[in-house]
Amino acid sequence: MTTQDKNEPVQDASPDAIRSELTDWTTWPDEKLLDARLCDLDLKIAGSNLEDRIAQLYHELDARGLHFHPHFWLSDEWFCPDDVPGIAIPFYLAHPRLARLELTQMLEVEGGDPDWCMRILRHEAGHAIENAFKLRRRRHRQQLFGNSSEPYPDDYSPKPYSKSFVLHLDSWYAQSHPDEDFAETFAVWLTPNAQWETRYAGWPALKKLRYVDQLMQSLVGQRPLNLSTEEIDPLRRLRTTLRRHYKKKRRHYGVDHPDFNRRDLRQFFSDAVEHAGHMTAVRFLMKIRKPVRRLVAGWTGVYQYTIDQVFEDLIAHCRPLNLRLAVPEEQAKQEFTVFLTVQAMNYVYTGGRRVAL
């Protein structure tokens, strides 16, 4: 995953004033906390839940005979820098108060539960081990996965039906870049009890998994060639405020979302007189927004924040029209969930949707 410019000038806060009164930010309301700078949070991996996750990753690497433990530091997102055998972890995973803020701002906490966190750690470990043993230089690796020198895109159009890539993280992430393809394949290989030989039987991706298996066996007992402990964009150097950070993050993930045909809403809503006593479309959409958003995101791989922007658009469309439910509420919920899922998947399969990296 690539890094971004973390230290642009901050216009919307007075960080010196905030820093002078940083006593117990864990008790602050969101509005006040958003004006704190990342570098002033004084967070540490030690003592957080991340210690157990990292220990589990080390155990999994040791069980494979790999004498390699990536180093870790806190930053503003998940990433493994080029030529650094280490992994940056987003700050919000180091404290439950910041995880709650992340949920409020982005509607989900990437890596927020143990299983999700381990999936990401295994993926990032794939990048880190490539850096540690300089694996990108190997010709067979380049032949199977492609060249690392290929420019990183800002976004990509996945092909959900492709069997040339493993499925590990959401949004068919292996398809975004050759380096991500390798990291995802490594993560599937490293996952305990993954049974990848059976799961990917008949898939072209199985050839990649067998290569990774042979490659890792060749590294058993070897010391890494790259022992750098460099930290790129550590939290202590990020002077931007949480408010500016989330404004940029929401813009990054919310700019591209399906533009559904609003005439299709007439199958659920109506302004006819006979429905005047029914629930308004706006109230209905707001009521089902959270559970349906989660369901559709889980089924399609579309970010929750992106789906929420669709709800925002639909609510804005319905409000001035005084539309109301034209069918029973439970029926409307079920049919609307199917409608939203089908529309989102059509957008993905036709290549209209591009996933932000």
C-alpha cells in the first residue's frame, strides 16, 4: 500500500493550544478530539490489543520456519514502504477511543476485530518479507505476478469472476497491482488451516500459491538480506489534525459510487393519495440505512462509506418529493436490499466501478 503526503499545512485548528491542554483526550467529545494533531496523541503499540495480534503473526511465521519478524510502528494507515521490512499500523487500532472515532467518521474500523486485523497483518507481512529477502528481483516471481515497477494506480476496476487471483482481503485486492497480488497470495499461504490446495483446485491462482509455498520453503532458516528498521511517516511526525485527516480520507473513498436510476425507486415509494398515511421514504431510508449498508458492503466488497453516500443521495432525492412507502415496510426492506445489492454488483461486474487504493 502506498503512502501519501502526511504533513500538509493545517488550516482548521490551533494545534499549539490543543497540545497545551492535552491531559486526557480519551474523555473528549468527538468535536474537540478532531482538532487534536496525530503527533500529540502519544500512542504506543505496547500495552494495546495490537501486541497479541503481532505475537500471533510472529508465531505463524515461526511455525513455517521463517526467521523473519517485521518491525511495527503507528502511522495514519496500513502500509509497508518500499525496501522496508516493516509494517505501519493505523493509529486508531492502538486505543478504543480512537477506534470509536474511526467508526463515527468512516462507518467501519478497518482491522478492528481480531480476524480482520490478522488478515491485514498477513497481507502486509507479504510485502515485508519481499523487502526482507529482495524477492521482487527473482525472475519466476516476475513471470507469475508481474513487475513491481508497474506504476501504482489511484484506483482499479476488479474482475470478480477471475480465478487468476486469490481471494483474501475485500474488493478483489489482489487485482490492483503485482505487489498486492503477491502479498495476497502470501497471506492465503500463511493463514493456518487455509486448505488452499483444495479451495483453489482448478484455479490458475493455484500455480501462484504453489510457487509461494516452494519459495518460502527455500527461505526456511535463512536470515533476511535487508535488516532495516526504518519507520516511514511515524505518528509522532504527523502534524495534521484528525479533522483534516478524516476529511481527506472520506473524500478519497466517497467520490466514486453507483449512480442508480432514481425512477426505480417507484417500486418502493409513491406520492399517490392512497399511500398518504404510510411511512415517508426519507424515514424508511434512514431507518434501514445502517443494517442494509453493512449487508450490501459485506456481499459486494463496496466500502460502507461509499454505500452510505448512495443513501445520502437517495434521501436528498426523496425529501422534496414527499414520497411514502407503497408496499409493507418489511417487504420494502427486503426488496430494497436486493435492489441495492444487484445495482452495486452490476456496477462492479460491468467495470463501471473503480476501487480506490
